Amino acid sequence: MSLVTFDAARRRWLLSTPRTSYVVGLKDDDTPVCLHWGPRLSADQAAALPEPAAFMGSSFDESGTGEELLTEAGARFGAASLQIRFPGGDTGIEWRYTGHTIDAGHLTLRLRDRVHPAEVTLHYRLRPDTDVIERWTEIAAEAPVTLLRCDSAAWNPPPLPGYRLSHATGGWAAENTLRRAEPPVGETVLTSRRGITSHQANPWLMIDAGEATEEHGEVWSAALAWSGSWRITVARTPGGRLSWTGGFGHEGLTWQGAAWTTPVFAGLYSTGGYGAASRTWHHYVNEHVRPAARETRPVLYNSWEAVGFEVGEESQKRLAALAARAGAEVFVMDDAWFGGRTSDRAGLGDWWPNPERFPGGLTPLIEEVHRLGMRFGLWAEPEMVNPDSDLYRAHPDWVIHQPGRERTELRHQLFLDFSRPEVADWAHKWLHRLVSEHAIDFLKWDCNRTFTQADPGEMWAGHVRAVYSILDRLRADHPHLRVEACSGGGGRTDLGMMARTDQVWTSDNADAADRLSIQHGFTQIYPAGAMAAWVTDSPNPLTGRRTSLAYRFHVAMAGVLGLGGDLLNWSEQELDEAAALVGMYKDIRDVVQHGELRRLRGAVQYTLGDRVVVLAYKGPAAFGAPGVPLRLSGLDPDARYRDEDTGAVHHGVLLTARGLIPPFPHDDYASALIRLRKEQL
């Protein structure tokens, strides 16, 4: 069956993924509406779908239910996907269908306004290996218009007996906290007004009828590929329907112009519960979003928590030697290597090696790192400037500000305006020169504040697009370069940034117990192979919690393992144990980074080929509390699985039906690593 087929008689399009179908049709007035989003349909079944229901409410009710992009025209009173102002003050779009194009899995629906010379093109893109449907919108007007809102898409699941909304909230050092609750009748707005994706919310959601579990039930989900301000509005009507619309920007922004293209707002339907929805997202992100997802991410060491701003060539060399001994494959020097950067009050913007700390430049350190058998990485914060810097003294007008008002500093720094071509060009040139003149393999791109005093116009989108362009050009010019996205931890975790980076620094909070919640929320949409996680010191510098080295490692092993502690103060025993645990991770990391992830009760399971890896965790427990068997998932019930460490053989059906007791040590915050291999019969 073709990915997209057109029924000319009924004016509807059937979009077919491996397991699902999406049907969009035109009403009599050419309004595009969703007729079906759910189980896979044949062409005959799609043709049998009822025509869009006519509006039957009173004059006080609203129409617009099921529309693919809700406008302000007519009796529509919900959250508009598209708010447009034409010269003279006319508003809204009255749809007139002008044609469509089908190019393999890419459907474009072309519509115009019935009065004004403006065209709106709705895009749908499918791929044969995923149930994810990508959607975005293009607007083209013959004369400049004012745009107040331009969402990528509106999504409409079928009527359900009830609704439950899943999404992520949080804050700095507490990102990706999973929330599940019944949405109220009315509008629920998920948003960032900060110019970045934000720590406080993340641009994805899941909807179910209140009955789904990790392994069972229907789930509808969507995720936005955008790294700036965004808004998703979930609307639940008193009549029992639910839909949502989402895209870049937030309320109060206004753009002037004649053409726009929105970011992708992708969606999927799953019948296998939250877990199957997550695994579908993981496959999609790895196959169609991340640029080098099939590579196995190396173990890195980052020097920040060891030395902070007290960076110097000799201390970095000592740390590099210890990192190599522990098994690290990339050595990353963090903040304070440049300009007058001796604290967070100065130096940002002056991107050359500090001559006192690195009298011979970076080359001696890089050569030593290479001699130790590691690649070299560097931290940078390209979008920022300190007022105490040569760059700011030369170009005070380059920052985001409002003339005549005091410039708001956060972390003693200001935001450079990359929507100005000369500022973005300056940033690309110094980054290109830095990578070209040094053997830099890895770049940690940080962003440690949000927008303030920003003009409510093109800058909000223009800055983000400039960041994308710089990263795209850097990767094209330096194919070997690998990039980690960071924004004070997880403030830029989204599909737009993942399309240009190799991993995400998940949170500045590396406390292992806290990380379990953060990582649980992260993996709802994003794959383990993109989730950077460090092993740091005990007691944890942020929380003061004490945990064993093995526990810290087992939590960080659930993603892309890194080391971030002060190795200069680790004992010989700790260094030896760390090296052994790093070696264990290298044995399992292909399974973790590329396998199918299943979230179990108190554990995560990864399956790749004939190997199964389980990382299990136990918090503080009452004395005498019985051990609860851990039931695995997704195994072959007729197969046998051998424990690679103990040699014990387990039947697949018993591992899933009865489970096993993890071999936890007798400690609070205990953990266990279980490695199983499916035996060939």
C-alpha cells in the first residue's frame, strides 16, 4: 500500500504508517479536518468513514472541532492555530482548496484565503519504518501581513470516554518531572516564554483515556522540534472532545512579513501503552532526527566539578591522566579556559585561551590528552557575553535589550542577538577558527540564561534559526566534530536541538537518586543514546546525599556514561572500582544506547539482539521489607536466558510472569546490573 492515497470522489487523503492510519478530508466549505487517527485502515475502510458532521450547536457554541489548523474566521472561539492580520485589519482565513501534491510519503495540501492573496500549505510527511507523522505549515502572502500566531499543526484524537494528559514539568536541576492528570474542561497551556525550550516544561504531550499503562492501552502523542519559546494549547470542550494545537512562539509576539515556515510538530498513535509510544519515538529520533545516532557514544570526563573556575594547564593534565586511567575516551575541559574568565562575572565573549593559565595555548594540553589515548573536547557558551569583556566593550549594541532601559543581567551575563546577521556571522567565524586551529573533537554548547527585554518580533524565531544554522555549518565544515547540547542542564532538550547535536546534558543535577526521576521523564520521548549522565562525587555537591560508587555508576549507565567528579580526591580503591565499572559499561553500552528500552517498576531494561541488560534500583527500605520480584518485559516466552555473571539459566516466560529478585547489596540507594543472553535452542 502507498504511504499516501487520494480519494478524489470524497476529497480525502489516507496516510498509512506501518501500524496506523491518519485520514484528512475537506468539508463542503474546503475546511481541512481530521476524519481518523488510529488503527490502520484499508482504502475501503477509509472511504466508509462518515462525512464531517455539520455544526449543530446553538449560536453560543463554537465550531471548529477536528480542524487541521484552527483559524479565527467564522464561529470559532477556541485557541487559534493561525492568527493573521491583513492590511486594513481583516483577520482570519476562509479556506479555498487549490490542490495537492503527493511525493512518496510527503503530502502537501494547498489552500488560499477566499479574499486575500495568501496561501497556506499544510505538510504531512511519512516514512515506511515509523508510525510518526511529521506535520508543518507554510504561509506565503503577496504583500506583508502581520502574524500573531502560526502553529505547525492541530491534532485531534477521536472522542474518548475520558482523558488523561501526560507532560513534563520541572525547573533547573529538576527537569523532566513526569505529570499525569485529567485535563480540565477549558484550555490547558503548556509553554515556554523564555526564548529557550526551558527547564520548566518540555514541548511534548501524551493523551490517553485514563486507562493506559506502561505496556497496554491507546496513546496519542506529539512532540515539537523547536528550541526557543513555544506553546501547546490543549482544549477540552464541555461536549467531550479534546484536541491540541502547537508551535513556536508564545502569546504577545508579532511578526511582519510575507512568508513563514514553521518547525515540525510530529505525532503518533500507539496501542501498546506509554512504553510502546516511547519506543516508537526513540526509533524515530534515532533514525530520522539525530545526525549520528548509529555511532556508539564514548565515555567522557568533564573537569567542571573538579576545578570549577580554577582551570589551569597542569591541573587539567593531572585530571586527564586520571580520567584515562578510569577508562574515559574523551576529555572535556569546561568553563574558564578563555579570556579573563576567572569567575562567572567576566570573560564571556573573549574566546581565546587565557595566556596566564595556558601560556602555550591549548596545544600542549591537547597533545597530552591525545598521548593518553583520548579525544579532546571543549566547553563554550557562544550566545553569551559578560559586560566585563572586550567583546561587550566593543559591541554593547549586540545584546538583546530595549533602548533606554537597564539591561537585565542573569548570572552576570547578557544574551547576544543572533537574529542580527553580523552577530551570528561573528559567532560562526570564531567557532570555525577555534575548531580549525585546534584538534577539537567535541564541543559542549551551553546557554546559561533566558531572554529578557526582547523585542516581541522576529528576533524570537530568528535567534533560534541562527543557532541552528551555525551548528549545521560547523558540522558540515568539520564532519568529525561531535556536539553536546546544554542549557544550564536540560533547558534545551527538544527534537530541534537533537537534529544538530549528538547528546544532551540532561541536568546540572547529577545526584543519582534525583536522576532516576529526571531520566524517567526524559525517556518518555527521547532515547537513552542521547541522554548524557555523569558519575560525580559523594556527598553530592548539590544535594549532599551520600551514595555508593556502584549506585552512581548504575544510574549513569542508563544513558551515555560520563565522569564528572574530582578525580584528584578519589582514592586508589575508588579509581580502580571506577575503571572496572567503566569497563562493564563498555560491554553493555551498545545494548543501552541502541536497544529497545522498557521502563519497569524500579528498573530499566534494554534489549538488543540476543542480549538483555537490566539496571535495577532500590531506595531506602523499611527493615524486614520483603524483596519484590522484578518482572521483565518483551522477552521470548519460549526461550531461555543465561545470566552472564552467575551462569543461572531462566525461562523467558518465568522472567516475565514471575520475575527475579535483583541481587541488591544491603544498603539504602542500592542497585544491581543484570546481563542476560538469549540462548540458541
